[in-house]
Amino acid sequence: MREPLYLQPRLEPPLSSLLAAPDLLHTLVDALGSPLNVLLPDRIAENAERFRAVYRRHHLGGRISFAHKANRSSALLRRLAVTDPAAVGVDVASLSELQHALGCGFTPDRITATGPKDPAFLWLAARSGVTVHPDSVTELEQLAELVRKFALPRIAAVPRLSGFETGTGTGAATGTGTGASGVKVLSRRSRFGTPVGEVGALLDTLERHRDAVEPVGVAYHLDTTGLAEKAVALESCVGVMDELRARGLDPRFVDIGGGFGVSYVQDAAQWDRYTTELAGAVLGTRPAMTWRGHGYGLRNEGGTLRGALGLYPAHRPTAGPGYLDALLSAPAPASGRPPATLLLEHLYDLSIQPGRALLDQCGAVLARVLDVRPTGSGDHLVRLGLNAGDMSLEEHGVIVDPVLLPHGGGGGGVQDADDGPVTVHLFGNLCLEADLITRRTVFLPRLPRVGDLLAFANTAGYAMDFHAHSAQRQPLARTVAVTRDGGSWRWCLDEEYWPITRPGGPA
Ligand SMILES: *Cc1c(COP(=O)(O)O)cnc(C)c1O
């Protein structure tokens, strides 16, 4: 067999120790079915604390709000609700998420409502007194109208901005500069937020409605990994904050959204090698590495590599709190000042809304192996008790290697012809050719057997329930919350988790 191209997951405690407890995980899947989502609520609190440490290092104040949309869990929200209320909040993007956050113990001052809002969502946000991020001037007007119509207290508002650029030109704003020094950096166009070019009308509206709406900050959220692009946006926001002040308003913080990222693969060399070999496979200089030669955005045009690798980088040298640190520390393109200094000089606080990054190492999706069969070309097809909706990172990235949890416990010890690295294709439980869990040819240290479990680690962010559906009436995964109790584990259904002190309980 050719040399294995592993993409081994980055695993940290407590997830690493949980995956070393296969008996418990097998018992849970036996009882609750496959697929099963497993969450570690204590880890999200730890992640929030790691972001706090970056704030402290830069002497910055302000709040870290979890972008709820990345995971539906109640346990995660309830666990976060008992962290420092001044430091940690939640960001909701639908009526139901708002109701959920209130029901999980977040007081309105810790909740922000973002995204485009339907009338019911806007009404409950205004009525309960959460902070609202108006997505447009129109939404701001609607908010002011609600406040007057229902005689509500003044609402804290944080208008969302977009369409940032440095320099003087009025380019087409389609570029995505990522750090070339001295070069104009344009941020990609967003469907959300008020373009900075139209900020005059926004400021006028805020001034006109100052009796109903209190602008407490300005916000952006950019769906990019580019640091320079984000630094430009941050600088622009500080400028808009200053303009608000000049108009006699009192904004206090810049909210820089999410997108801090997660590193999924431990070993940078594995990822580098993988992407290099993938290019080779697309060009035909090495055997295929994907199901039916899928190129993840790359293609072979007459022997030339074209397209672009459309993959979220599975290994990232800086991600999560480290990425925030880098963003705050590097000189920003327009002012040449590090964003942290800029904020401190203007006496502004910093708000962030991490989704994926707060869920780093917070859970895994477990699936039972239902069938294993050889293809005749040396590979095996492995059919699992879950489908592509239950484990969906594949739209933006690759799913890294699952962890094999052998049936009958222990692991290892089994010696037969199946031992040694194998290549498999992972299929789901739908009667659909396209139900691939990943298009990647996956290398495993040994062939799975029927009854084994595969654990897709570090999938709490967007993968485990974001695209889940009940096509063909296949079961939706249940979700359990697992906590460490001295030397052993405790678990309960996600909805049964409350962070109440009990003998050996969480918090
Ligand atoms: C989705 C979203 C986030 C979270 O993004 P991550 O990449 O998960 O950190 C934050 N803010 C807004 C407005 C969002 O839409």
C-alpha cells in the first residue's frame, strides 16, 4: 500500500481522555443510538477563559459572546450562563435562539441579537431589552418604531457595518487582500450590514432616533481568515465610533464578530503533504485521493493545475485566542498602530462573537460501523450509522481522520489480516449515491469492523447539528453532555444538563 496520508485530529483534554474511554462511548451509543453527539460543556467555559486571557494581556475590557448558531445545545449555553456575567454573553440570530438563550439563564444585558431579523424576533429582542445589532438603516428605523409604539425603554444598538477599504480609491470591492504590506486591502462584499460608504445616512438615523435607540458600539463580522482585512475593518469602526462621539453620542465598544478559527489537524506537515499530494492526484501524477477524483476546487486542464483549493485550512498555525492576539498586535494598514493600542487610546472596549473557536475541543460525533466491504481495487467502503447531514464540515473543509473505537473495548490486541494501514471511503445511511461523509479517501491504522465506532472529533462547531435533517426518517442524533467527576465521567441528555452544584456535578 502507498504511504498513508493521515490527517490526525488535534486532541486536547478533556476530549482526548473521553476518547480514551471507549467502553463508556459504546454504552452510550448502545443506549441512545447512532449517530450520537457528545459534548463537553466545561470546555466551552475554559475556551472563554482563554479569550479572556488575551483581553487581559492587552489591557482591554469588553465582552466575549458565543455565536449560538454554531451549535444548538442547551448544555453549552447553560454552562456559559454561569461564567462571569460581565465577561461572557451570547449572540443570537433567530427568534428561537433568543428564546433559548433567555431560557438558559442569560439575562438580557448579556444577549445580543444579530443578523437580519423578522418582526417577531425584533419585537422580542426589543421587549426583553437585549442589545440589538441592526443589520441596516431600515432595521434601525423599525427598532425605533417598536420602542415608541410599545413605550419600551431605550434599546442598546450596535449597527453592523460592511464594505470596508483602505486607501482613497473606490474599487469594485471584490478583492480580498490578506496582508500584502502597503497594498490597498478591500474587504469582500457582504450581504449584511450597512456599507461604510453609506455610513452618513446611518449616523443621521441614529442621531434622529437617539431618544429610542442608544448606539453603544459598532460592529462587523467578516467571513474570512485574512488578518489585514479584519484590521482594516477594525480601524474603520474606530473612525465611525469617533464620528458618533462628535455627534454627542456615547458609543463604548467595537464588536469585531467571529471567525477566529480552529486548527483541526495537529501536525502542520501532514496538512502540507496532504494538499501537495492532492494537487498531484488532480494532475494524475499520483493515485486518486478522493472519491471519483473530486478535486476540492482544483482541476486539471490539459496537464495544468487550475482552480483554487476551496478548503478551510485544516491546520492553522494561529487560531482561536491566538488569532485574536495576532489581530490585536499587528500594525493595522491605515494607521500603522496595532488595533489593541488604537482601542486603548480611544478608550473603547472590544467585543467579540466567536462561534467555532469557542467550540474548539467541545465535542465529537459518534457513528457505528454498519458494513465494511472491499471495492476490488484495494480500498474498502465503510457504511456508517449517520449521514452527511449529521457530520457536515465537507462544504468548506475536509473531515479529518475519525478515531476508531473498537467494539469489545480495549482496542489493539486483535491480530489478523486486517491490521495495518488501510484506505476507506466513508458512506452514510441514506439510500443515495451522494451520501458520502467525506469525499476524501481516508487512511486508517486498521480496518474497522461492524460494530466498531468511529468518533469524528472536534466537531461541535457547525458540523454536528447545523445541517442535520430527518430524510428517509433516519434518526436525528441525540446529544449528551459529559462532565468529569473526579476519576470518572458523568453524562446526561443535553436537555437535562443544568450547571447546578450537586454531589460530583458540574460547576
Ligand atoms: C456566524 C457569526 C459569528 C460566528 O462566526 P465563527 O466563524 O463561528 O466564529 C459571529 N458573528 C456573526 C454576526 C455571525 O453571523
